[in-house]
Amino acid sequence: MAQRNPLNIAVVGHTNTGKTSLLRTLTRDTQFGLVDNAPGTTRQVTGAAHWLHEVIALVWFDTPGLEDSVALFDWVESPEPQTPLASHGSTRLDGPQKIQRFLESPSAHHRFEQEARVLEKVLSSDAALYVIDARDPVLAKHRDELSLLSSCAKPVIAVLNFTAPTLDGRASNVEEWLNALARQALHVHVLFDTVSPALDAERDLFEALTQVLPKHRALFTDLIEQTEIARHARRTRAFELIADMMIDLAAWRLPTANNGVARTEAQHTQQTRARTREQQCIDGLLLTYAFNRHDVLNMPLAMTDGRWQTDLFAPEALREVGIELSKGAAAGALAGAAVDVMTGGLSLGTGTVIGAATGAGWQGLERWGVRLLGRVRGYRELTLDDSILKLLAVRQLKLLQALDRRGHAAITPVSVQNQHHENIPIVPNIPNTPNSLGTNVTCHTQTVIATQTKAFSQLLRLARQHPEWSSLQSQSNTSAARDKAVAALTENFGSNAQLI
């Protein structure tokens, strides 16, 4: 339950440790504050509301970095009061009195003006989060910072940031920091990497706040529940976006005349519109996770300004996610058969050509029904190959995984990795697995299992039988049957493409 007066939580620490980054991730706001890989970026105290049931439950306060803690600690611990307070009656002061004495001194408005803003906010807050760059060694300045914060007599939770190994192999010093915190009698800590946070990082933080503010246990329980509900809703919405795209593209049939010029133009139209539809899905995923096209992707599946660098119809795109089409892809290209052709030497690029039946005795003709029998001469349709549809699904699911694990403090490109992730269900290498149209597809261990399920294949085959389901058709139909197919594919992704 939300309370009438919100809790105030000060976010403090040495300069350039990721305080603003933490708040960007907690508020899911990439525009909060200013994040830069340079010291002293934040100069003022800034608040960010955290809502619960349309009520402000708590306020996070971003504070400037502590820069001269060693000299300030010496000042605070000096035996002779430099500006004694008449109300003290004694020069032996406790921690908060020492801090208050400092805040009322001229030094708080000149030499230590930035540190004064921090300590003043801690004194007026219910608790403080001390953000640590876990890659840094523990130095004297850090110990003095911890001592100054302890003097404020407010609960302090240590938040160890940048705990993941860096690209250059730079390891974190988590154990060294935990030992240093224990020496300061600070035993409550959270590992919260603001660039790549664990999926339960917010939960851990609220549970830590429960430990130091037990009177507000009900509030933090509600915040944890709200966080879980929101995360589930984001994923469900993301799976719906991917499923809707898949049904759209699987159902789409592009008619073309049976001549070289028309086929070339149709192929170009097919590929352009398929890329555009994929981009719509990408934009929807970014919006769902409160990112934008400036949160670009880098290799191996790369994006520039929100667009994939490796084109959907390039052979490299298939290889990047472990999908290969065998050389016998066009096997069975008999008169009237469904012919799958891929980029890489075949005339129509990526697409399925449903041709006119010109030879007698083809037993499979009836599967296409009266609609095609009425257009048996001079007419063809292009549909997207099953391998391209699988590629589309895998790319979006991998993007979803990356966004789900990306902190809103990240200022480097999103990285969509192809390497096996311990938490993504995979299937063993299945060589030469025929798809529904007789095409041989090799699926490597990187392939997300959701694209290997029977339900996935059945739903795509069902969509192929209903071209009116595609919004890319001139006459589309958003029927209840289509909605049911999208819901079923959404459920398939949710059950078989688990990200945790």
C-alpha cells in the first residue's frame, strides 16, 4: 500500500561511480540527469519520483559526487570546533552534530560546497544508497566517504555497480569492497550493474531497503509486486509484437506476372516491405522497453539508428543466427510445386514462388484450392521463405533478450550476442531438418527453441492459408481467427523463449 508521505532516498557516492545511471535504470528513463564517462557530471541534487498505484511512494535524490572526502573528513574530525554552536554546550559531538557543525561553517559554502549538498540531503533523507564502482580498488578516500555517511546516522546500503567483467577483461573488486564495508559496520549491500542489471536487481534493492527500513515492509512488498507485474507485462507485449509480425509476413502473398521484369520488381517490393515490417516490430520493442533508435545495436547482429546492419535478405543474416539452407533447397521444383529460393544464385532471391501448374499428374495441386486453379496461367505469388520467417523471429527474440537485460544508463550500443546464453533454452544441432515446404534448414544450438516447436510451424502454415490476415495485403481482415493465431504464437514464445 502506498503511503501519504513518500520516503526520501539519497543516492550518494564518489564522483563518476554511476549514481545517475542507477536512477536511470530504476526510473526506466534514459533522459534522467546527465550520464557521461567523466567525473563531476552531476553538480546539483535532482529528485526522481517512484510511483505506486498512482501515488508517489518514494523519491530518489541524485546527488553530486564526493570529491574531496579525505580533507573533509579531517575537517569534521578536527578536535577544536572551528565554528562552535552555542547549543552544544560541549566540544564532544556525536556524528550528526559534527556534520551539522560542518554544514553551518563557511567551508560548507566554499571549499566543500559540493560535499555539503550531499551530506545535507543524507541528513534529510530516510536512507542512502552508496554507489560503488566495483572495478575500483578501495582507497582511503572511499573509507573516509563511508565514515562521513555513517556520521549522518542514516541507514546506508552499498550498491556495487559495474560488477560484470569488462570487454578488456578488467575484473571487479567485489570481495575487497565487501571486506571494507564490513569494517565500517555496513553489512547490507546489493549487486546492481546499471549497464546490464540482473533481472531481479530491483527486487534485491527493495528487499535491502526493507532490511534497513523495516517499518515500511508493506510498501516495499508492493513495489516488488509492481515491478514483477510490469516486467511480465513488457514481455507479454513484446511477444505479441513479434507474433503479430510473424502472422503478417507469413500470410502475405505478393502477386506478380510471370516474366523477368515483373518478378524482379516484385522481389524488390517484397524485400522492401518485409524490411519495413520488421522495422515496425523493432520500433515497437524499443518503445515497450522505453528505449529509442539512438540505443543502437552493434555486432554481431548490428543496428545503426535502430536498423539492422546485416540485411534481412543477406545470407550472412541467416548464418549469424545459425540458420543455413542446404544446396538442395530447390529440390522438387517440379511444375506447379512450391519452390523455395534463397539469395545466393537463384533468380528470385528470398521468397516462395507458387507457380502455375503446367504439367499433368501433379498430385499436390489440389492443396492450393480453387483460388489458384482459376489463375493457372501467367500469374505467380511470392511469399517469404520459412527460413526468413525463422530468422525474423530469432532476431526479434534476441533483441528482446538484450533489451530485457539492458539498463537505461547504458550509453554504449546494445549488443545482441549469438553465443549460447545459459538461460536461453536451446535445441541440439539438428542437421537437415525439412521445413513445411521441403526446404532443408540446419538449426544450430544458438537457435531459440521457440522457433523449433511444432506449434510455431503449424501457426505459420495456418497463416499461409489466410492471406487476408496480412496487413500487407490490399484487403486485410483482422478477424477473430487471426487474433487467436497471434495469441497462440504469443503463448508459444512466452512458453518456449524464456529469458530467465
